[in-house]
Amino acid sequence: MCYDWWESLPELVTPPEPKELKELARSLESSGISARYVLWLGNRLPKYVWGYWGKELRRLGVRWQDFLSLFSELGEEVDAWISGELSWEGFIASLKTKLPSRGEGPVGLLKWV
């Protein structure tokens, strides 16, 4: 049975901006290393956000692998956040819009839309 389970999710709190990750990415980017690569190396940025949201997302059946897949669609947003074109709040808002809006509920598989 499919229903709009997203409404049952408590508000996902915007984590504090990981300024140290942003500065690391910027400094290495100035050395010719891709900022996006820096944040993906070790999944630094996804791990940071998952640390705040993981418990609630797991409760709804979102696996770490699902979250990584979803995060991989945010390359342009990551670049914009690093460059300062997009605020941290704007980045998080973009991430939230990528989260599924329909699924089979907490114990079922998600249907990504």
C-alpha cells in the first residue's frame, strides 16, 4: 500500500554548516583538486548530514546507500555551496527536495520519485 509517508516525518533540522569541510574543499580546490572530490573522499559531506538525519531516515526505510545515491545527484549544489553561490540553508533545502515524497512506509522499500 502506497501512501504519503513523508508527512509523518518530523522536521529534519538543518545541521550547522560544516565550515571546516567547506574551507578544506576551497583550499584544495585552489591547488587544482576538485572541491567535489574532496567532499566525496571518505563521503565527508554525506556522513556529516547523515549524522544528523540518519536515525529518522532509517526509521522510514532510507538506507545509507539510498542516501548516498540521492546525494550524488547534488553535484551542482555542492559546487555552488563551496563557491558561496548557495547558502548552507539553500543546499539543505535542495537536499530535502530530493528526498522521496512517496513510499511504502517505514518498513517497505522506497519508491524514489
